[in-house]
Amino acid sequence: MSKLSIRPQRPGDRLAVLMPGLGAVATTAIAGVEAVKRKLGQPIGSLTQLGYLLEEDGSFGPSIQKVVPMPQLDELVFGGWDPIADNVYQAARRAKVLDHHLVDQLEEPLSAVKPMKAVFDKSWVRRLDGPNVKTGSKKAMAEALCEDIRGFLQKNGCARGVMVWTGSTEVYAEVGPAHQSLKAFEAALEKSDPTIAPSMIYAYAALKCGLAYLNGAPNLSADIPALRELAEREGLPTGGKDFKTGQTLMKTTLAPMLHARLLGLEGWFSTNILGNRDGEVLDDKDSFKTKEVSKLGVLDAILDAEKYPELYQDIDHKVTIHYYPPRGDNKEGWDAIDIKGWLGYGMAIKVNFQCRDSILAAPLVLDLALLGDLAHRAGEKGPQEWLSFFFKSPVTVPGRRAVMDLFRQQRNVHQQLRRYAEAIAASAAGAKVG
């Protein structure tokens, strides 16, 4: 293995955090960072801000921030795109995730973040619409995104950038001919091929402009062969997909317990209600199918029915999501879990998780932006499997099985951070000797 070299984070180096989709998740993340900077709140839920490095023996080591230098919060510059022209202050008030009293205290910095015109196609997200959109061919829109990115970096004096998808879930798609190679993809862009989704165009533009790309939705985007090829060619990290919040966070916590104790599982019924923009989008059956596929793969990967057919074969696993506007962003998830123990006797677990969807997702946006940038500075490229900790449906190198168990994912992310910390310490020691 070649020696790991990590480009330093110099004081004052600004990082552009660019987000397609300035809805509830993005505005909660941006407002949260601004609140923390002003000591109006704590970055609860953020590994990069509050975490300590876990040593190999499981003991706590130093603060991650002390041993793995990353941009400070006041070195982050937020921007993004949205089909609705509201600035982030207006969008945050409309989302109604955070108290208006808090949002109003942040009016000045939030109002300064105005959405650029979005690449948007209603055939991919049927329940949304807006006038703040780009026009022209898909190739022209990709080129316009690149102009946006380069212009943003230059205008804001940013040393680097990262893109985190915080937009809506697109309708279900599978890899087709236009996605098989970069050459085919670029030819399809020229023809405005209908199988190229907006999220793919954003991922393409990010990679063409030298940005790491992290996908917070279950959309098929940077994981198509064409964009994997581009990420490898450009030497850029990618990660995804679908922020791990709410019900899947609980599922990847409880299922490892069943597996560790060798308790059988007969069925797992999951249902959710939510009333935010995400819920409205998922009310469309084809967008829901994209989310359903993401959610359903979790149990099979953790429980391993092939090794334990008597415990986990033929599990009845169902997931439903219902749009219920009165709840807004306050999602509620119910799980009915039917398990079996000694001699096959049945038992049941009931879970009622009354969560706040964007409150759980916001710290993931921050962590993924900082860790995606760290991976870029470390020269990583392609799928960053160590970031699976943050995702429902982790993207891996082709042919490799994804790790879904939250605790194995936690070990993996800390193992990589220890590796980075050791490389940074060795570099610093070498510089002193020199």
C-alpha cells in the first residue's frame, strides 16, 4: 500500500458546500451551522463536531477535530440550487422545522444564500414544481451547472468544494444503455436522453468540476457505471446513498442485536407518516419505489439468511410511507417486529419513533461535507465505503457486499479516521525532523 498523503487544511481555506435542493434538510443544516457559530445551539448528532476517535480496543481517544484537521464552521460557504426561488431564510420559515424565533435571529446570513436556477424535470419528481429552473438541452444544463460551480468558488474565494445532494427522491430507475460508459452518457446528454435524471446531471457536473459528490437520496446517480468511470478518471470520492435517519437508523441498530443473540425473525412491518416536502414527493408511487428499494435491503444484509436459514429465511418484510400534512417534518415511524426464541416460541417488539426527519439529517449533511472533503484531500476516489455509517443504502465497489450493521459501520468509519490521523501525525513529525 502506498504511503498516505493528506493535503493540509490551511487556516482560512474556505470550503464550498453546494447542495441541489434547498428544502427542509438543507435549510436546517445551514441554519444549524449558523446557530452553532453564534452559540445559539449545539451540533448534536455530528460526529465531526462532537465525536472522539474510537481506538482499536473500543476505548475513547482524542477529539476527532484535534487529530484530523478539517475546515472550521466559519470556513464553510453554503450554496445550492432549487426550483423554488426562496432564499434560505424564506425556505427555512416555510419548512417550519426550526422555531421562527431562532430562524429570525439568523435572517441576515440565511437571506444571503439564494438558490441558483435548478436542473429540474417534473417527470422525475412529479409532486414538485417551480419557476427557478434552467432550460435547454441536458448537455447545456450540465455546462451551466459547471459555470455555476466555478463561479461560486471564485466569487466566494473557496479553495475547494463538495456537493451533497439534499434534493427530493426521484422516480425509480435502473441502469440502462445511456449509463453504461462515460462515452455513452455524454452522447446521451447531447441528445437529452430521457433516462438521464437531474441528479445524474448534478453528479456529472460536480465530478467534472473537481468536487466530491455525496448522495443523500436513494436516487440512481453517481453509482451508474458512467459516473463511476468519471470519478475514477478525475480521482474524486463519491458516497451514498440515502441519509440514514428515522426508521432505518432504528432498524440497523435492532437487527444486529437479533443477529448477535441468534434470535429468529419472522416478520418486520414498518410504516411511517410525514408531512414535509419529502413526504409529498414520496406520495408518488414511483418515487416511493426508489425509497422502498433502499429501505428493504437492510435486513437481508445484516441477518445473513444463507448462513442461518432456520432463523432468517423467508422474512416477511414490509415498508410503507404515508403523506400526512399535519405532521410536517415531525415524522413518526411504527415497527411491529415478530421474533422467535428458544424452541421457536414467539415474541414481539414494538417501536414507536417520533422523530424529526430534518433534525436527524442535518448533522449528516455537515459530516458528509467535511468527510467527503477530507477523503478528497487524502486522494481517495470512487465509492467511500467507510462513509456507509451515514447511509441507508451504501454504495460499494462493484461486486462487494455492503455493510449495513450500524456498529460495524461505526468501526469502519473510526478505522479510516485513525488511518488519517496517523498519516497526519507522521507528516507533522517528518516536517519537524526536516
